[in-house]
Amino acid sequence: MTASAPASTRYREGLAIRRAVLGDAHVDHAEARTSDFDRPFQDLITEAAWGTVWARPAWSKRERSIVTLALLAALGHDEEVAMHVRATANTGATREDICEAFLHVAIYAGVPAANRAIKIAKQVFAQMDEEAGNANAR
């Protein structure tokens, strides 16, 4: 929210959900990069996507995560696919869930879209596994 406008309840809830799903480090990094130009956009996605859609009680974070990954893969939003694959560590969606989602993408949105998403997921999983190994070695 802008410095002069108080944050709405929906914005505050959205920010909490965004942090729970994407992690504090990701959100802090995004907020640090926010400028006056894109602040309205950041406010919009925090309030609308996270504070409205992700906050709805009918689906779990796991279910929303799976659907989000399928949609992002189908639309070819590679950076967002990578971000949301990483977020599954916080949502409870498993690698099996992601594989199943991408199989649906292959049938309903096309094999190239699923192939690209699988490639991205494998790269993110390798990074996550390496990070977990490094953390365990400490």
C-alpha cells in the first residue's frame, strides 16, 4: 500500500498468505525492488490474488498451488512456474501432485507447455535438493 494509505484488512491478510506461500525472503526481496511505478501493481496482486482468491476457504493452499501450477504452465509463464514450484515447499503440494498437474497440462494445453514446465520443475527441484543438502550439512 502507499505510504499515505492505511493497509486494508484484505491487503494485510493477502500479505500474510503471500508470505506463507512464497516465503519471507521472496516477499522481502520483491518489496525491496518495488518502486513508485509498480507499487500499485504490487498492492493489487497482494490484495486481489493473495487476499481474495488465495484466502478463500473452499480450497487448501495445496489445492490452489496445484491449480496455479497447471494454469501457469499452460500459459507458458515460466518464471512464475519456477516460483510456484519452489512455493510447494510451503503449500504441501508434492512432486507427485506437480507431475499429475503437468500431465493434465499436456492433454489439455499441449505437450510443449507441459514439457517446458517439467524441465523447469526439475531444475527447481535440483536447486531445492541442493539447498536442503547444504542446510543438512551445517
